[in-house]
Amino acid sequence: MNLLRTLLLLTALFCGSLIASQAQAQISCNVTFNTLAFPTTMDVLPGASFDTASTVASSCTGITGTTKVLLCYALNSGTYPVSGTQRQMGSGTNRLLFQAYVDSGRLITWGTSGTGLLSVVLTATAPSATTSYYGRVAASQPAAVPAAYSTTMTVTVSGTAYTGATPACPTAALATFTFNATGTVISSCNATATNLVFPSTSFFTANIDGTSTVRVTCTNTTPYHVRLSGGTVAATDPAQRKMSLGVNQITYGLYRDTARSLGWGSTDNTNTLDATGTASATNHTVYGRIPPQSSVPPGTYTDTVVVTVSFL
């Protein structure tokens, strides 16, 4: 958001001694702040921070001679209350912690008053300047809900015209205006799986059962499907997958329940496992079964099943 304000400063131009008569010149200043725009693709699951930067354009007319203009910008907490040392963006009842800084190293928090203010000095030979300011979405927020976040920040402008050494920022406000901080947390998932190893046997006269685990981590409140492929034979029936050793095969099935009655396949809303992310790892047990069937030559039989996690 670009917002423009015009500030009027009066500076006294002294001639001769301090008791000499003075003439007053009007100085007019324009200020434009740009949005502090964080990425629209922030994946918070890894716990990393996200940085951005923006600028304020400051310019004054009417500066003459050795007169200088000091403009100072104080930043409030924004739409939402500060949490600890962090400002917050919001999306409904959800919050995302961030901070604004006046330095590229992000060591000096942009203050609300006194110290840590963003400032610029303008002169007759350099009456305009573009000054950067910086933002960081705090690390370690894996539980942040996927959404578009924003807050409205209020800037209070103070300033003075002077000659000689640069003074401290004045406390009297000349104007206030707003700009936005924005960013979007995206839905994200990751998954790992353990191998399913059936017990060794020589005869297939009874069910042979085994289990493995699919471990899924998805962003908070994100609904997801877990699909299991049909294996190397691309079985469409979850109970008709094949483990192979050369041309020899063993039929087996993968299921979502201990009774092995709910097949686990890859058709969404039919035979996939559905759950909702909490930002923490969730273990889903895969229940395997080799049903009774004709015996096959001894050896190690294998199949490869692909695990796919998708958002609902």
C-alpha cells in the first residue's frame, strides 16, 4: 500500500547574530511508505524464518542553504497486540508472529517511540531519499494455520528543520498514516514410511499378517489423503497386490484397520486414509495380510508401494 502525506515544517533562517531579525521559509515534505510484503508461499513446517524488505520515499521542497530536515518514523504494534517481543499478523482468529526492523541485519527493532526509530536527513542538495526497512516472520511457527495474513501498521511522523549537528528525534507528532504487512502460509505435508516385513513361512494355509507405519506431518488444520499405490502390478483392488520373485508371485493386501476389512488404495474418498494435520508427526499403521494360497518356491518376495499425501 502506498500512502502519501505532506508535512509542513517552518525553519528559522538566522542572519548575523542570534538576535538578528529572522525570515521564515516554508518546507513541504512528502512521505510514501510501501507494503511490507512477506512471501505468499511460506512453508512453516521446517521451522525456518522468512525475510523481506520494503522502502519509504521521503522528499522535501523549500530546503535552502545549510538547513537540513530530520524526519523520524515511529511504528506502532499494528492491528493485533504484541506477543512477547513480536508483532503479529492475523487471519481471523489465527496469528503469525513477525517483526519490523530498521537495519538489514534485523538487530534493531523498529521502535514505537524514543530509540529504534527509522529516520532520514534531507538537505538542499539531497532533498529526497529512499530508505529501506526490513521484516522477518519469526522461525519455529510450525503450528501456524495456512492462510493469508495481514496487519495494518500506523506510522507516526515527527521532524524538525535544523542547522549544525543532527538533533534527537522530536517527540511531537506531525502526522500519522498507515501501511500494511502481509504474507501467506501455504499448506504443506511430508511423509516417511517403514517397510512391511511379513513373517517367514513355508506354507500359506492361514492368514499371515504384518504391519508398517506411514508417518505424516501436515500443516495445522490441513485435511489430507494418504494414498498407497497398487504396487508393481498396479493393482486396483487393495487386496490383490503382488510380491514377486522372478515369475513367481504372492498375493497380499494392505488395509486401514486391524480387522483387515478396509482396503487401503489410491482412490480418494473411497479407499484412502483421510486425516487432518496438526503440525506434529502422526503415525498411521498399515495393516498387511497374505491370505491362504498355493505355496510358491522359497525365496524373498518383494513389492514396491508408493505413498502419496495430498491435500483434500
